[in-house]
Amino acid sequence: MVCPKLIRLAIPLILFGLQLDFSHANVLHSVDVVTDHPAFSIILIKTKSAVSDYRFIPMDGGKVCVDMPDVSRGDAPREKDIGKGAIQRVRVEENREKHSTQVIVHLQPGVPTGEVVHRPLCWNGSGQIILLVDQPQGVLYAAAMEDEAKRLRAEGKRIVIIDPGHGWLDPGCQNSAMGLDEKTIVLDIGRKLTELINQTGNMKAYLTRDGDYLPVMTKDDYSGSWKDLKSKSLSARLEFARRMHGEVFVSLHLNWCPGTKRRAEARGFEIFCLGRDGSQSEYDKQIEDVDNSDLAALDLDLPDSQVDAEVGKLLFAMQRDITMEETALFVEYLKTELLGVRGLVPREPPIKTRGFRVLRTLAMPSALVELAFLSNPQDARNLKTTEFRWKLARSLYEGIASFFQDRSNGDVYKNVEFEPQKVAVPNEEYDIHVVKKGESLFTIAEEYGTNVTTLQKINSKGRGTSVLSGEEIKIPKVKSAPLTESYTVRSGDTLFEISRRHGTSINELMKMNRLKGGRLQPGQKIQVPGRATAQSSQANPPSPPSPSRTAKYRIQRGDSLHTIAQRYETTVSRLKVLNGIRSDSIKPGQQLLVPVQ
């Protein structure tokens, strides 16, 4: 007979043992679904630790199941409606009796369960199971895109490859305080740049990724460790550029500076390219390791038979030298245009040579552009705004177009009129004010005849009114029809006559058209200010201020130029002019002249 006292002692121990066992159980973190990859949909099952003995079960009704023993559901949602790509919805069920959790994937009609690929994936020490499902028409889409690029290039169009860096589980650098991450911003800028290029009649841009995923060539690339997957993704970006027969390659990234003290100082853009200076060892290694696959990537007209190894190295070196010369010119054009972006400063030096793997595209000029520092408060505020992203996209477009124009046989790639409703690049809407010591949003608003609320909104400051010395503040200004129009030079035309006719200056015409000299040829097309712009400067001169008289005001304790200006419906600048003062400091008892309507 068992002693009752032993039973009473055993029950807590048994319960404690069950609790201890439960605390060590594996837990399902989340089920993430990616449907914007052009070739296949991705389901990523994340668990606390690796699940080596999971079971993959095809089910009737167009469903597949991943059964994970000794895994609890945790806080993962029970059901997700997807309705995109190859996935209808995802369901999570927990079987407490069997101590297991099942993830059931409902496929779209017509998607066969037998072609779903599944495998474990190692990432950051956590356990992951990845399912890959072919997108409907995914393979046909990729082939059609390659055929399109081949046809367009045969027609004389220039093919541009835009590579937004990072993606999916690789966010790049992140500014958590402002809710910004690199992968999202560079994708947005890449899409804007693509939109600008594709509105032209002689260029076509393709994105290496047009969604939140990592570009890879096949489903088999999703295997092994996360490090392996990132490496395969870099190779896939380059292979995509080759298969699309790209003529230039631009990889977009953002920078990050560790260390609180240095973050405020590190800002601006820098451009990396592959060159001998600074990457000679990388260059020599690639020459030494060259094989026939490298030669095939160069698009050289070679016979089908194997090329002698030494001859191959010589051909590779010759083509690489030509490409590096073209790259040096290409990055100079990009630098020149980025230098013209208000609110963006260059790093020193702005162009650097590195052996980054993503630059090894061999047959085309390539650049990796770090557009700004996400760690810098000013750069981050700029990057948060749509208008600044448009500025960056527009400057990159201008650099690419200028490079092609330099290398073209008379074709012009940059003088393309854009529809303003499609290409809203609002860098003409604001002036920039650099904050001086002692200024605030209140004083800046008074100086420019605007209000604090407007400044807070366009500078993404929320309700804050504090500003830092040296900070750049956007100031709204009156819009003046920034569009240009094309003008065909007639016999006898000169820059002087054209500038007078269109209400502009010779310097502005030369800058607008990148003219190095004053000679024009009959039939030549140049850009001139739009009619609205030219007429506004002549027919609508600024109206004079309304007449007013002045009165004397004795300064009271607690007064400031700001409060006095508000009281008399004027500005701080106007008060300073009336009284011939430069400083903002005033004293009780002092008399000031104030305007009275």
C-alpha cells in the first residue's frame, strides 16, 4: 500500500516536471508568406529552434501540410488569408494531445501539390522551414522578359539594370526610431528611377527585385544557411543583368555609421566601382581564375570550341580594362548629378574603388551607390520624404542619360519631356534654409512669411519646434511652372536672342542643355523654359508692399521681436529693417518703430 504522504509529495514533483518539460518545448514564432517574387511564392515557417523531424504531407483539395512534433503554436495567428500568387490562405492548428503543430497551406486552383518544394533553412540560430511554390505563369514571365530585353536592344534601346539592395529577411541598415529600413527605401527609389527611365523612348530599365524578396535563379538556391542564400542572391543579381543584356548596372544602398558621436557627422553619398586603384589584388585574382563561363558572360563573338587558357585570360583582361574605363566615366556622371541634389552632400572622396561582389558584372559599367546615411538624423529625415526620394531618382536618371548621350551617335537620352502627374519630382517646391545659432522654427517661420505648422509638416517634425545649428529646413515657395519645352534652332538664332525670347538668361540655357560653347546648329533641339515660366517673370512682377505708416512702441518686460511682430501683423525681418538692427536681443524701455496699416 502506497503511503498517502508520498503521493502528496509526488504530485507537485510530477507537475513541476511537466512544467519544466513544457518550458523547454519548441515554439512557432510566425508563418511569413511572400507572393511578389515573379517565379514562385514563398512560405517561411519560423520556430524557436530547428525542427529536424518535421513531416511534409500533400493533402487532398489542393493543400499541403507541415507537421512539426514537439512544437507549440505560441502566439502565431490561426489563419491568414493571402489570395495572391500561388497561395489562397494559411492555417495553423495545434494538437495538444500529440504535442505537435501543423501549418496547412491552401494553394490556388490548378497549382499541383506535387511540385511544392520544402527544406530546412538555418538563420540566426533559429529554426526555419521554407516552402516554395511555382507562381502561375512564373517561368513564362521570366522568359518573356528576357525576350523583350533582347528585342529592345536589337531595336537600339539602352538596357539599364537597377538593383535595389537587400530584401526579405535581410533589411539592410535600420533606423528604428524613425521606422525606416534600407530595403524598403532603396526599392522605392529604384521603382521611381525605373519609372523615369521607362518614360523615355530610347531606354528601358529592369529591376533585379520588384518586391520584398531576395533575387535567386532557381528554387534550389533556397537551401543551406542564410549566409549561403545571401551569396547566391548576389550571384543571381549579376546573372540577371547578364541575361537581360544590360548596358549599365546600378546597385542602390544606404549607409550606416556605428557610434553615437559619429552619427551626427557621417552623412552624404558615395559611389563605389570596381577599378585597379584600391582593388588590384581582386583584379589579378579574377584574371588568374578566369574560365570559359567568364568568357561567355562577356558576350564576345567566340567559337563554340574551348579557348586556350592563356588566350582566354588575355581576352578577359582586355574586356575588363575597357569596362573599367567606361565605368570611370559612368560614375563621374552619376557623381555630377548627385552633387546637384539639395540637401545631399558628398563623402570624401565621393568615388571609391572596391572589389564588392555585386560589381563583378564584367561586361557593363557598374556602380554601387550609397545614397545617404540612414544613421544621420538629417539624411534620415530627408529619406523619409517622397520628394527627396524623387530628387535622388531624378539625379540618377540624369547621370545615366548623360552617360548614354556621351556614348551615343547623335541620339539624345536626357532631353525627354515628362508628364508632371506621373513624374512628380517636387524639388522645385521648397527653398532650403540653413539654421543659424539661436534660431527656432518660430523665427524662421516669421522670416519667410509662413507658419510653424507648415514647417513642421514639410520637414517631418511632428509637433517639435527645436532645430539644430547647421540643420537644413525646407521653406515653401510660390510655384513657378518648372516644366520646360523643346525648341528647334532656326538659321541665325543665337543664345542671346533665344534667351530674350523665352525670358531667361544665356547661363541658364547653357546649364539647362549642358552646352559647353555658345555655337548652335540649325535644326538642333534645345530645352527652354515653359511658356508659363517665361511669362510669369515678365507679365507678373512681384507686387509692391501695401503702403503703411509707422508708430513708436516702447518695449515691455517679456517682449521679444517675435511677439511684437505678431502683435503688429508683420515679420521680424521687417522690424529689423525699420529699426536698423541686426540682433534679436531687445531691452525693456527701448523704443521701436512698428508698421501701422
